[in-house]
Amino acid sequence: MKKTFWLVVILSFWPFLGKAQELLPQAEGVLYEKNEVIVKWQDHLNKQDAQFKLAYSLKQKEAGNLQTAHLRLKKNNQKRNFSVISSPVLSTSELIALFQKLPTVKYAHENYIFKLQTQSVAWGVNNTNGVKARAVQTGSGLTGAGVVVAVIDSGVDENHEDLSNNIWSAPDNRCNVSGAFVDCPFGGYDFVNNDNNPADDNGHGTHVAGIIAAEDNDVGVIGTAPNSKIMNIKIFDEHGSGDYDDLVAGIDFAINNGAHVINLSLSAFAGGGVFVDLQDALDEAETSGITVISASGNFSTNAPTIPAVFDKVLAVGAVQENTTQDNPDANYNTRLAYFSNFGKNDLVAPGARIMSTWPNNNYTENNGTSMAAPHVAGVVALLKEKNPNLTPAQIRYILTTTATDLGEVGRDEKFGAGLVNAETAITKTEDGDTKTVLLSANWSKNSDLTTVAAGDYVTPTVYSAVIPATGTSQATLLVQAKTANGLPLSGATVNLTTTAGTLSANTVTTDNNGLTEVQLTSTTTAQTAAVTAELTVNNATSTSIITFADTLLITDAGQPLAPGNQGWFFYTALDNLGVFWKMSEKTYAQGETNINHYDKVVWHTERYGLNNAEQNLIKTYLDQGGKIFVAGGDILYTQYYYANHSGGDSLADDLILNDYFKAQYKYLVATDLTQVGVNNFLGTGAEIIDYGTDADNYYYSDVLNAVDGGTVEGYYCSNLAESAVSVDTGYKSVFVGVALEQTDKNNRQEILENGLAFLNNEEHKGGSFSTPAECDSSQESNDGTAIDPDFDVLPAENLPVPNVSAQNSDMTDAVLTDLKIDSISDTAVLISWQTSEAIDSSLLYASNLENNITETMSLGTKLNGTIENLSPNTSYTLTVYGIYSNGSFTSAATINITTLPSAPKISLLKKGRTWFKAKLVDAQNTGYNYTLKLSNKKGTELTTVTLAEGKSSRRFTGLNPGKTYNLQANLNYLNSAQEKIESAWSDVLTIATFTDRVVRPRVLTVKKHQVLIKWQKPQGKIKKYTLSLWQKIDNKYQAVRLEKLEKKLNKQHKRKWLKQLAANTDYRLKIRAIFQNSDHGRWSKYQKFTTK
């Protein structure tokens, strides 16, 4: 663009020199018509016709070779006095030189070729719905420079105007073909015709190459990496068919000749074929540091295709620009293109209506995963330019962990990890000097722990495995070595030590994914044990310790680890006590079938009884010498109730309560009680808090009788009704008839601390037993009667129905669906969802991905909820659980959101009489659209405009002078579902345009025949003033004088004597300004005066 504009300027201002003049040196890259010239004639020939000018010129003695050049007059511009002349025998430069010598010619120059100066950024490259490569190009200056991308395809048109400068050049024009060096003048090799000219006779390869590397040159389109180099490897003929052996040879060519990236926009069904040679070639590409990208196929199936199915190939599916673009079925409401394969997709990229290069300087749109793959190849080129040391495994990790999530939350069958995102990927390319090592474990006896697969890179929790009570167990430890920003570190040596038992190896080396495994045989019976991994790179040492837990927490209140959930009171207490614990990720009925390998179990039943299956699980555990702490408000009562009512005996028989816990139901009590413990077992006085003041979940507690073999550990006030019992007869148990979330924090921790000390054969807190006098004797039972140890059991028909979970329904199978954002602002989000079954209430909370904060909400039966007090422009994960009336939870549904930046601020830059220019303050340059709304003083909207991407200011014109306008701005963008998300409107910016009217002139001095007037200058530069003077004649004002004032115009206050007036006569006058741009201001109001 700059070169073309420079030439136009030179020509537009070329001076008349009176004789033929030599032009400035020709600018590089300028296009002009061959064998023809522009001839500018001398002025004295202006009125002659062109044929005469040419004939007359050829008679001049200086004409020389022009006389025999077979000149042809092609065109003539009589007005501008120039002609277009061609010759079949003389070149353009020869024509210029000869015509410059003629006295009839002012000057001669090339007949320049101009092209429309438009260069489009295809939607696939842009920053809205595409891969955001343009943001990287303009923001980071990365263009893929120095990176060679092998396009194994149908060839590339190396002369295309948008590709010619980006074709790879072999060193010394010699390239390695199957081990032999041959001439390689055209940037690659043709394996179809076995020659060194890989011309594109199909078009497909040129289109693919343009998506990767179309130049940023003011014509055509811009590629994803517009300065990368294309290694042109042809394996497809003009019909688009290619052979397996040529594909393998093409990959070998890329390896042997130094490619950094290989793009394979091709596919074939895998079937039952054997592809050993292809796999070997791809493995060699991996070890050579070459990242391989492949189209997943255009068959709209999840059947595997070659080569996309291979693990070391990034398989790319195709998306369209929006959900309704091309899909033929209205019900196919997805951005996945209707033709795209799915199932194996690692990523998706733009692949529908993609404009790119086509042979012979043409451009066309194409569809296919063939168009999607090169978008990813181009992004890889950007990454390799930023950090040439990135390995293929690191690149796969970066792209799959920074992709924009589409479809279901997380990795899914259609979109894989999501839409490749160059802007976020580029932030993870730095190695850094710091390296980290992480450990995680998969225990064979722990079915609820998921094996960490290669490439998943899951950061382990603090307590991620258990030490079995028997002291022997096999475990697989996964060792992960990473750079400081999470990139896998291959070939790293990690030293391992353990206090838990023995390791299969004490020194291990990580693979290309930064992973390796080691077997641990645990032999310790200690409460805690550890494995330590140490990694040293560049003299920096990283240590990771995995600590194993021996205590299992089971909570019937469900899984959400959020403040306010009843289980939360337990695990925070365990954390505060420093207990090495692990929470059961599933309730019994969904897979926690074996708790025997835990040394201790803490079971929180909240307001539920223990069903038969749960009692049998505990019975088996205690028969093997287990240790258990059980607390809940209805355990004994549930058994008692169903013993006296039909329909419940199959759920809650008494299998362990009397025989194992040595506890017998006596009666229920309400809250507002205080319990105390023997030797301070239950703390200094554990008050049971009023219903609704803490956990807000339950009202009753069990009063019990300790049977033979049980030791009373706690009492209620008043009259010392028993509340807790312990057993130590080959197994250990502590049973508390109170839901501990109904006690305060300190008492809750004391109860757990003393209970666990009992299980560990440790001393609990000392202290003497609190006397009855210290209790409040006014405490009452649930029927309003004072509690008496000998109080008779209430009649069964008066008792409330207890909660008990069916054996297969502690966690329900209800599904929460259609979780979506209804509205979002900078500090709040409203989401809605649906459930497959009726639920009683919902729990919604947001986890800040940076600060790990949470909020909870009780939403009743509503299927939507709002979370407020969020931070602007921050990412959160929203999690929703449905809660049934019995307190059990549905499985979770999650959605990732990013709050909007705060409403934009706007400021005034400049203003005039009919215009002003405003600017957004601290505008985000990429990813967002800004809308400006202009209104008049009354609030009536005049216009709404959307700023072009990258623009932050706007000039509003055509306004009225001296008027007040209001301007507001908001921010909006399209989310992954193509829904428009908008911020609030900004505060109003009020702008008053400059007035164009002279303020009413004032009369300063009046005399007999003259008057002195004064007026105030309006804003702006004045060209002149016009003064209109009117005289009253026969009682009517008539215009008698029109004066133009053109001196001393820009003084703030202007004075003027009007002379030669009639005496004792009425006059009036008005003035208006004419501005430098020739705008005429409005007339001032009339000023009247009477001469003396």
C-alpha cells in the first residue's frame, strides 16, 4: 500500500520542467503494462490531436529507433495532454529512454497497473469467531517468520501474488529426496510425477497454503502466519487422488529437509488396514521436533480416519462462523460444520466458507476439515516463532489447554478441547528457568480415583491416596515434569524416595509428554506416609511430596464442597485438626463398597438413618477391627420408627446399633439443648444451636441408653439424658446422637478431636465431668415436657416420619441440563437450568479460578439463580447441584463464564460547531465490540454506532451548533453459543457543541451620524463577518446596508463604528460570522438603536 501511494503522490505533483526529465528510480514491486509507455506532451502541443503529436515527434532528429519501433497509439487524454503508446519491439524502459530525448515530450513513464487496495482478513483468522491469529499478528508482532510449514497436498502455485514471497527455498536449491540430493528450484518436490516442479493442477494445495501463509501485502487475504514459509510437497494429482506410499515419502521429505510443521489436509477411513510405515514416519517426525496436523475428515461420522487417528497427530474438525450458517437441518444447532467428522477431534478450527488463494492469482471460498487443519498449522507456526524450542508434545498441550471451549463443558466428542485460540496459546510458550515436578497416585483398591491419562496433566490434591490398615497395597504413581507455566518437560530425570514402603525404581525419566510411572508397594501402618520426587534442571531443584491419608470421610449430606453444606462443617473441622483425610467421592450405593483399607472412618449422617446396606458395610469393617466415628440426629430414631411402622423395615433394620454401637433408642429431643461429656469428652459444654442459626437443616436429636459393653461419653441437660456412647471391644466406635453441624465451631472440633483421640488410643482433653447443676434445667423435649431420664417413649403415632435413604439412592440419578447464561454484567451473572426430575432446592456457587472463592445460595424450587459481588473481567466456574426433599444431591452441572469488564468510560477529545470526537478510556482492543449511543438533551436516541475492531474513538458529524448531546457506550461480544452478551451502559457524557451565532450586539456609543457597537466572537476561526443594517422608513424597517468585516476577526470581543447614518432615525442591525471552512453561522438577534 505504501509503495503504490508513494508513486501516486510523485505523479500528482510532477512539475513542468520545460524539457524531457528523467524520472526517479523505479520503486521495487510496482506493476506496469509491458511494452507501453505514458507520454506527456509539451504544453504548446496541447491543442493538436494525438496522431499529429506522434507523427511530428517522429520527425525530430532525436527520434532515432522510435521511427522503426512500429509504435501504436493506444489511448489519448486530450484534457491532460498525454497519450498511451506501445511497441511490439521495444521494452518499456527502452520506450521511456527514447521518448525522454524528444523536445516534444515533457516526460515519459510506465503505464502503472493499479489494483483495488483491499485485503480481507478471513473470518477464520480474525478475532471474533476465528482462531484470533490477527490479534497475535498485530498485538505481538508474530507472523510465523522463520518457520517452515510442509504442505503435503496437490502442490502450490508458487507464482501466486499472495504466496510467491513465502515459498520455501532449499539451501543452494538442493533438497533431499529419499536420501539423494536433487535440484529443487520450486520450493519442494512432486511425488506424483517424480520431478522437482510441484505445480498445483488441482487448486486444493494452493487454497491450503493461503490459509497458512498468504502474505500481508494489501491484496487478497491474510494467512494465519503470513511470514511463514511453505514447503511445497505434491502427492495428489489433478483429480485430488494420492497414494499411501507418496504420503509416507512426503512426510520423509519434510523430515529430511528441515520442516517445523506438517499440514495434512487429507484423510481416509482406517478400516482394518495396517499402517506401520506411516506410523513410523509420524513417530520420526515427532522425534525430529515436527508437529503434525491432520484434517479429521468430511464424512460426518465418528469412524476413525487416517492419519488423524494417530496419537501424535493433532486431529482437527471444522466449525462454521455461527450456528445457523450452513447446516442443512434446523435441528442441527451447533457450530460444528455438518460435514465434519467428530469423535477423535483434538481441536476444531474454521472450515466453512473459508476464502483463500487459488491458482493464477485467483481467490475462492472452500469448505472442509482440509481448511480447518491449516488454521491450526498456522497457529503452530506462530508458537514456534515465539519459542523455537517447543516440542510437539508441548505444542499439543498448549493448544488443547488454551482452546476456546465449545459445546459441552470441557473436552467433548464434537469439538475436542475446543476452538484453537492463538491469542491465549501464545501466552504459554515461554519455558522459564523454573521447572516443577508433580506426583499423583491411582490405588487399585480405590475405584473412585480416576487414572490420570497421558496428556491430561491433572494437578493432584494434597491428599490423594490412602495407607491401608493392613500395611500392604500396590499403587501406581504418575510422575509429571513441567515447566513453570505448565508445559510438559520431556527427558527429565526425577529422583524418588519414600517412607511409605518400596518403589519399583528410585530414578525415572519422563517421556515426550513429561510423564512416567513408578510402582509403590506400601508397607507402613503409620497414620501418614510420603513419597518425595526431586527434579533438578539448570541447577534449580523442584520437590513434590505426596502425602497419603488414613482417614475416610463419608457424608450423607452430599458432595458440594461449599460453605453452608452440612458436610463442609466436618471437613473444615478435620482440616483445622490437621487430620490426613480423604473424602469419599461417592456415597455407598454408588461404589464405596470397600472401606476396609482405611484405618479410620468418620461418617456424617446429618439427618438420615443408616440403611441396611450401609449398616452391613460398617459391620464388615468393624468385624475386621475397624475404627469409626458416627454422628447424626436420627440414626436410632429411624430404626425405632420403622420397627413400629410398616414399610420401613427393609430399609433400616437394627443390624449394628444395639450390637455394635451399644446404643438403644430412648426418645427424641428438640434443639436448644446443651450436651456435656464425661471427662470433657464432648467439650466444655457443646450447645446444640437453635434450628436455622447455623447449618439451618435439622431440629431433632437422639436420646439413647447405653447397653452392656458401651460407655456413656455424653449427656444432655437437663437430668443427664445420655447422648453419646463409645465401644472398645476388638474394634472401636464412637456414636453421637447429634448432627454435629448443629454445634458451634469450637465444640464441633473438640468432639471430633476427642473422638479421633479415642480411636487412636490417645489421651483426649482432660477435665472433670460437668455437674448437673451446670446445666439449664428448663430444657424441654419435643413435646414441651421437661426431660426426665425415665420419661416414657412417645406414642408412635405422634412421632415425625424420619428420613432414610434407599439403598440405591443416596445420590440420585437426576440430570441437570441446559445450564446457560441468561444475563451477565461486570459483577453478577444470572444462569438458568432444567432438571429431569422435580427438586426441592438448588445449591449454586462460583469458584474463582484465580482466588478459589465460593458463594452459596438456597434457591428453593427456582431453576435460575444470580451470583453477585463478582470481579469484573474475571473467569469463574459455576456449579449447580439439585437437592431433593430428603437432602440428597443430583450430580453436578458446571459452566464456565467470564464476567464483562466494567462499563466502558468515555471522554471528549475535541468538538466544533457541528461535530465532536469522543474516545473510549482503556478500551480492550480484541475480543469485544463497543457500541456508542448518541441522544439529544431530551434523551431521544439519534444514532447508535458500533466501532470497528481495534478502534477506540469516533467522530460524530452533522450536529446542530450550540446544542447539547448525550453520549453513552457499552461493551458486547458473542459467547461460544453465538449469543450477544452486553455490559451496562456507561455514565452519560454530556457535550455541548460550539455555537455559530454571534451573541446579540450591544450599542456602546450613539451619536448624531454614527454609532459604536460591540459583539462577542463565536467559537472557531472566523473568515469574515457580515453586518446587515436596517433603517425605519415610513414605519417599516428596510435593509439599507450590508457590510463585510475582514480585519481583526479573531479577537474575543469585536468593535465597529457605523458611520454616515441619518440623524434622529431608528435603526436595527444583525451580524453573522462566516467561518474559515466557509460555513455560514446563524444571524444574531436584532439590536435596535436611535441616532441623535
